[in-house]
Amino acid sequence: MDYNLYGKTGKLVSAIGFGGMRFPKTNDKYDYDYCAEMIHEANRLGINYFDTAPFYNDDKSEEIFGQAFNNMPSDFYVSTKCAALKGTDLRASLERSLKRLNVNKIDFFHVWCVMNMDNYTERMAPGGPYEELLKAKQEGLVDHICISTHCTGDEITHIANENKFDGILLGYNVTNYKFRQAGIRAAYENNTAVVTMNPLGGGLIPENPDYFSYIKSENDASVLDAAIRFNASHKEITVVLTGMDSIEHVQKNCAMNNFDEHYVTDTISRISDFTSETHDKLCTGCRYCEHCPEEIPVSKFMLAYNKSILKDDDAFKSNLKYHWRIPPELAAKCVACGICESKCTQHLPIIDRLNYITKLYSDDK
């Protein structure tokens, strides 16, 4: 396992981190013992950076990690988050996370899901989450204050240049790198750690290996390997989080090492003609857009819509009918309230897409 310094903190962290969002279910329940063994195996194989958050895995992820942390094979660091807008709410979330994780302090605590600069300003205001984290750090409950954001590259640059955080967590992969590069460079220049999520585009890349075959070099065994290696080879990137759903998956990811920044240069040179703004408009399946007041299964519609982008409308219709089994007329229930768009981490034009889907099927009548 390769290790990198986490920004200015002096901590050495594994280049591959364990993302705690994809624990498997057995008979529609989480087998805590098996999931804990996944964590232990990752730790035995060199991973020391473990990332989770409230609400991951039906709000069970922190509890799963808490069981595993009772008896870890080696030293480790834990990262968790809170999306609260008020300092008091963040404090309550922090105390709950400490209890569920069975730890005395959080190594890397993130101001979570900052969507735009207005949202950032709100989190940094007096009496807000950032101020509360400063207090928690003084009390020894938090070691390093970090931020998790879905802002644009220029916005991330602004955040990095303010130098308020020890680390920045952001979505970055081989399809959207053009739109985030400025941000990770600014963080690197400020000696701020960069942790990336969604290196596989929320599963989009390995689920469409033929389409994304262009990202592979002759030395990559699969598009999955190519995508992870691309992120991990950046000198600016400290940790690449990968969601893991089995012990075999853990073992495969931990076998990756010897990351070389020349790989990034070579890959970008090879794929630059293939990547476009369209790629940054693919749904990654984060599901933050759910809970529509009209009960529209928004995330499923958006994941199916990926097929229109990657192939054509017929592929979209087939995916909607045979994979998701969603009645297309549900899209017409949209009242354009905008709740889903305000939560979308990719800033997708969800309302326009639902309108397009409605028209697509009305034209068939």
C-alpha cells in the first residue's frame, strides 16, 4: 500500500481509503460481523483511512464501523461528516457519531455537502458549523476540520485559498477531471489534503466498460483499475475513496499500488478528445435528490437518463422499462418545486430532464 502525507497535518494516510457507503446486505439486512471483517481485512492489507457519514447504508454505516473499531488489527484514522446548518445541530451530530463509532475523537470531521458559495458562506458564519468545530477541536473531540463539497473547480479554488480547512473531500474522476482540476491544484498549493470520492462515477464507469474503454492503457486490467489508478496517481490527491461491497473487493483494491504521476499525464493526453462537458452531466447515483414531495423516483429516472447521454433514447426507454420498471408517466407529476435540484451534487437540470422524458413518451402516442 502506498501512503501520502495528509496536507500539513503530518499524518501518513493510505492512498486508497475505505468508503463506507456500499456495505452489502444479506437477506435485506446488514451482517455487521461480515462488514466488520471487511474493514479488518482492509486494515490488515494497509488501509488506515476509513470514511463514513450519518445516513450511509440506511444510517447503519457508522454503527458498522463502530463494531469494527472495537478490535482493529492496526492503527487507523476515521473520517465522518455533518451537513447541519446550525452549530448546535452539528454538535449533536458529532456527539452521536462519536458514540456510534466507539471513538474518543474524530480524526477528520467534514462540513458536509457544501453545494455552492452561498451554502459555504452560511456554514462559515458566526454560530455556524465551522465555529462549532473550532470549539470541538479545542476540546479534543475533533483532530482536523475538513470540508466535503460539490462546488465547481473555481469555487473550490476560492475555498482552498481561504485556507480554513486541513482537507477537502470532492468528487473527481476520469470523466469530470477538467471541471475540478483548478480546485485540486489550489488545494495542493496551499498544502491542503485532497480526498476524492466517486472515482468510478458512482459505478457508472465499470457498469459501462465498452463505452469507457478509452480510459484504459495497455497495462490496465480493466476500466475500474484505470479509473482508480488515474485518481491515485495525481500528486495533488492524497486519498482515493472506493466503496467496497465484499472481502474480495477489498483485496482487489488493496492490491493496487505504485502510483505514478506520469500515468495522469499520459492518460489525459490519450483521452482528452473523448471527455467533454457531457460527462460532467452524468448522474452518479448519490440519491440525495430522493424524497420528492410528488413521490417521483427522481434518482432512478436520472440514472436511466444516463443511457440517453451514453447511447440514445431507445436505450433509456429500455433501461427504464426492464431495469428500473418505472411507469414513465410518473415524470409528468413534476411540479418544478426545485427541491431535487437544490440537493443534486452534480447540479443536474433535473426538472428539464423530467420534462424531456414526459415529452418523449407523449410523442410516441
